[in-house]
Amino acid sequence: MLAAAAQLFAQQGYDRTTLEQIGKQAGYSGPLVISRFGSKSGLVKALLQDIQARSRERIEKLNVDQGSAIDGVDKLIGLYMDAGLSDKPLRAFFVLMAESAGPLQ
């Protein structure tokens, strides 16, 4: 269900994605998504926790503490730029983060 949510959030954003769509994409029903996560917010929280854990694993593999500080920053930027284009959960994170800021005034 998290993979389905990530894919739909990445494609459509938060507001246009429904629990029913997520359930259908995952091969389940919308009510099952609610039963598992409690709400759309609960699902987003679980998704963000999953993204954080996966990102932490990737960062640990980079050995950013090896070399200069600028090398470490460069590795991190490269990781997020590369993954942000191809990794649906991370792309969903960027979309959710951008939407949370609200419209420009």
C-alpha cells in the first residue's frame, strides 16, 4: 500500500489522490487502507517514516563522513538528485513537501 501511495502522490499530489485510488492501485479497497492506517494522514505518516528509513540506509552506504565536508555534501546532493528523479517514494516526498508549503501569494 505504501508503494501504491508513493506512486500516486508522486503523480497526482496529495489533494487529488484518494484512499480509494490507493487501495485499488495496491490491489485492495479504500476501506482496507483506512483500516490499516486510520486516515490519509496516518498513511502519509507511515509513508514518510518508510522514506526516512530508506534514505538513512542510502546515506549510511555513502560514507559521507569520509573525506572533506564538501565531498560529503556533494554526495548527499547527488543522492537526492538521482533518487528524486527515479525513486517514487522520494519523489512523493518532494511533492508532499512542496504541496505542504501552500500556494505562493
